[in-house]
Amino acid sequence: MNGLILGFLLCVVNHAFGQGIYVIIGDQVTFPPTENCKNGATLVHRLNGDSTRQVAQWDDVWKPARDYENRMSPNKSVIFNSTNINDDGLYEFTCGSNKIIHLHVVPFTNSSVTEGEPVTLPFFSVTARKRGKFTVERDGKPVLQLDFLSGHVTLGAGFEQRVSVSPLWESQGDLTVTLKMATAGDRGDYLLYVQHDDKTGPREDVSAVRLRVPERVPDQTTSSPPPGCPTQNVTGETQMTTRTAVSVTAVVVFIITATVCVLTGWCMKTRRCMKTRSSRGTPVPGVDQYSDVGVELLNGAPPRGPPEADEGPSLEGSHAESNV
Ligand SMILES: *[C@@H]1O[C@H](CO)[C@@H](O)[C@H](O)[C@H]1NC(C)=O
Ligand SMILES: *[C@@H]1O[C@H](CO)[C@@H](O)[C@H](O)[C@H]1NC(C)=O
Ligand SMILES: *[C@@H]1O[C@H](CO)[C@@H](O)[C@H](O)[C@H]1NC(C)=O
Ligand SMILES: CC(=O)N[C@H]1CO[C@H](CO)[C@@H](O)[C@@H]1O
């Protein structure tokens, strides 16, 4: 008997406010199942004033209207693959008795906390002389509930001893929640809201936080790795890079040394030849010229004759530079 009355009351409430669904922007949403749909039945979104927009039509399955084809596939249920803020509002199924759904699309803020550190989820709502409850849930599971009348706090499994509400909640409406010693398992979407005692009433001041908990990297206190990147692989990659760098350096050094040796050998020979030649007649201001040849060879340019043999005077400037 009580159940019947409660069921009736819920029905009335649902019709007054529309059954509420809460979804975070960008997430998928599945509308509740519909029954007694005859072909041709529709789902419309009530927009401003009296205007409506067709969302889907029942034809053994729900088929998307043109505006929804890019994010809804024909299905027994109406599923938006991804929601945006314009989806917020009232929806009406014309199946059996008209059914009204209130879709609430909730914006979120990103937050990140290192493992073992505390994180706060700011939240403010009028609490003065208010009855009702403040609720925090993570991915739909309870984290914390505060009863305004009794001040009693209930914590969800896994959050015992770790979650608290600001002591200013009663005097200033500061309901900021602190979560101590974050663990990797704390990541997820946190929904925070106030609701009247009657659980079917509308939620107020709904806000959402998407929390990430990047793993702490040992021996790397200054920087944390990007989320989802295993620690071992980071160090593995670093070692790989270092090893590659070392071997590349070794090869380069070897090549340079080898080149220098070969060139030195070649130079010595040339020098001997030139000395022989110069001793036989042509006077050359020896040392200067030999060093010039050496430098140019090392630079990879073909050996050139003395500066005077080169092109006109216009190039003298650049030549002087290369000789310096
Ligand atoms: C919606 O997502 C499902 C997978 O969840 C995919 O199979 C389907 O193709 C998507 N539909 C559209 C229209 O993007
Ligand atoms: C369509 O509905 C089936 C069940 O009827 C479900 O398994 C499937 O995931 C749904 N498709 C999409 C795109 O969600
Ligand atoms: C949250 O972070 C993701 C990636 O880190 C980014 O793509 C997204 O735009 C952010 N959203 C908000 C509301 O800041
Ligand atoms: C533990 C782990 O994820 N190891 C991966 C590290 O990266 C290499 C590729 O660089 C993967 O093959 C491993 O599976």
C-alpha cells in the first residue's frame, strides 16, 4: 500500500519536473527505455517558448532526425554519443502516455592531483536555514553526503577518513570538499549538488570536476610524467636516448679522428713534395701557405692556390675573413 502511494507520488513529481538525467558535457547519454511506442511516435526537444525540435522517430527502432544523425545511431534506446550544452532541457516522448525527461548537461572543470597529495573541490551554496542534503558522487557512486539539518556526514566506501567538508559550510555556505592522500583510484568525474530532502526534487547548483591523478615518478621530483604513461617506459626511453646519443658521439669522434689522421698523413707527404720542389727553385713563403692548405682541407674545400692567384679585388674582404 505504502509502495503504491510512493509510486503515485513519484509519478506526480516526475511529471511536474520531468525525470532528471545528469550528464557531463561531451559524455554519452542514454534516455530511459520507452514503452508502447507505435510507429510514427516521436521524441522532441522543447526549446525556448513553444518551439520544439524533432530528435528521433520510432520505426521499430529510434531513428535520428537529420540534426542528430552525426551522433546518434538507430537503436531501441535513444543514445546521444556525445552531448553538448544545447542538449540541455526538456524532452518529450509521444509514446503511450507522453513522457517528459529533463536532460541536464553539466559543464565541468579539469583538476589534477599528484598521488598522495590533497585536492579540494570548491563548492558554494546557500545553506542558511536550509533543509536538504549536499551530495558528492564520483562516477555515480557516493563519496560524501551532508545533512543540513543534523550536520551529519556520511562517507562512501573508500573515502572514509579522507574526505571532509569545510567547517564554514553552515555559517558561510562554503561546502568546499577536501580529499586527502589522493590515489590513482580517485580519478573520475565528481558531481556536487544540493538537493531537498525529497530525493526526486531538482538538484541545485550542480557542478562537476574531472579529476586526474598522474602517477608519482620516483627520483623525479621536479616533473611528473604525462598521465597514463608508465613510469618504467619513461626511464626506459630516457636510457635509450642516452645510449643512442653516446653511440652517435662515438661514431662522429671516430670519423673526425680518422679524417684528421688521413689528412695529416697526406699533408706530411705533400709538404715533403713541396719542400723538395721549393728547394729546387720556386721561392714560397712556406709555413703560411701550408697552414692555409691544411685549414681549407679540413673545411672540406679543395686546396686552393695562394690568395693572389684568386679572383679580383672585390673578393678580398671575404678572403681575409676566411683566413682569419
Ligand atoms: C555512436 O557510438 C557507437 C559506439 O558506441 C558507434 O557504433 C556508432 O557508430 C556511433 N554513432 C554515430 C552516429 O556516431
Ligand atoms: C544499441 O543497442 C544495443 C542493445 O539494444 C546496445 O548493445 C548497443 O550498444 C547500442 N548501440 C549504441 C550505439 O550504443
Ligand atoms: C580538460 O582537459 C582536456 C585534456 O587534458 C581538454 O581537452 C579539455 O578541453 C579540458 N576541458 C576543460 C573544460 O578545461
Ligand atoms: C610496460 C610497458 O608499457 N612497456 C612498453 C614500453 O614501450 C615499448 C615500446 O617502446 C612497448 O613495447 C612496451 O610494451
